[in-house]
Amino acid sequence: MHQYKGKLIIHTGSMFSGKTSSLEKDIKRFNIAGYKTVAFKPAVDTRYPKSEIRTHDNTTLNAVMVNNISEIYEYCRIHNPDVIAIDEVQFLGGKIEDIVKAINKFLEKDVTVVLAGLDMDFSGQAFEIVKELMPMADYLYKHHAVCAKCGTDAWVSHRKTKAQERIVIGATDEYEPLCRKCFLEEQND
Ligand SMILES: Nc1ncnc2c1ncn2[C@@H]1O[C@H](COP(=O)(O)OP(=O)(O)O)[C@@H](O)[C@H]1O
Ligand SMILES: Cc1cn([C@H]2C[C@H](O)[C@@H](COP(=O)(O)O)O2)c(=O)[nH]c1=O
Ligand SMILES: [Zn+2]
């Protein structure tokens, strides 16, 4: 796994596409290889206990809940991990430029950074931080869920309710992954 030292790995795509599962798998492999790892999750995601990241398949990973990039930086200054993971990076607090700067500093110090986050919100708008980070990646994986209407590869997370605020925490109660065609049909209904 030493080939990943100082590399940025990003898992992106819609909800249910396997972003968190992929981050979990990466971290478990780094653990097996003997690296000191830590996974962070933004405090905004209140679905699960503070100290765990949980996939839609209910597999879990120990995590440290943080409010912003400064808290991650401070934690890592004290604990010196070899590998840092951040789930739901689209919700991480802090200015985009500060997040980018902190991630670049980790990479310069040969730390591996694994990120998982939504590329787009429920309306198909890019999450700005993910849009900024994607071209920086050494390894960029766009994952696909199965379209809940037609069974092809999904493209976006469609919100099933009328809520318009950007952040609405939820799972299958609130969202379904759709392909572009099915998403446009929903919007035109
Ligand atoms: N429509 C769907 N397409 C693909 N996977 C789905 C779908 N609905 C539920 N799932 C489940 O979601 C799991 C992926 O969960 P997870 O890794 O937490 O995804 P993400 O972090 O991208 O939301 C899949 O392994 C599958 O069991
Ligand atoms: C599309 C979209 C999603 N959210 C929320 C819903 C979930 O709590 C998370 C995404 O979790 P996942 O691990 O990727 O399934 O984000 C939101 O607040 N706003 C949106 O537009
Ligand atoms: Zn479809």
C-alpha cells in the first residue's frame, strides 16, 4: 500500500452508489497493511452514533465526528495518522480554500487522504467542495447506484419530498437514485 503515500483518493457519485462502502474498504485495507488510519465524519450527518460511519448495508467503521477542517488538522497534528479518511466531505465545514490548503498539506507530508462525498445535490447542482477537489485527485472513482425507476446506472440523488433546502439528512425515505432520463421525467411531471 506504500504506493498510496501522499496520494488523494476520491469516491464520488450519487447516494447509494457505494461511496462509503469503498471508503470503508480502503481504510480496512490500510489497517491490514499496518498503517495508522483515522476516519472523520462531519457533525451535520446525525443519522448514526457519533463514533461510527455506517453504510446503507449497515457495515460500520470507527470515526471521529468533526465540525470543520480545522478540527481535522488539529487532531492530525496531535495523532499523526498515515491515512486520513473523510466521509460526506460535501458537508465539511470551513472555507473551500482552507479545506484545499489543509488537504494539500497532508499530501505534502506523505499522508494518504481518502474522501467520499456526493458530487451533486438533489437538484443536480454540484457540491462546490467536491467540484474543487475532484481534479486534485490521484485516484478518482465515480460510482453508480442502480436507477430506482429503470434499472440502468443512476446519475443523481432524486429527492422524493418537496423540501427545497439543500441539506436534508435521510436515506430511502427521502431519496432515490435516478438516471438522467428518469430524473428529467420526474422534474417535468
Ligand atoms: N438503488 C440502489 N442502487 C445500488 N445500491 C443500493 C440501492 N439502494 C440501496 N442500495 C444499497 O446501498 C449500498 C451502498 O451503500 P453506501 O456505500 O452507503 O453508499 P453511498 O455512501 O454512496 O450512499 C449498496 O451496497 C446497496 O446494498
Ligand atoms: C442529494 C442530497 C443528499 N443529502 C443528504 C442525504 C444523506 O443524509 C446524505 C448523503 O448520504 P450518502 O451516504 O451519500 O447516501 O446527504 C442532502 O442533504 N442534500 C442533498 O441534496
Ligand atoms: Zn432510469
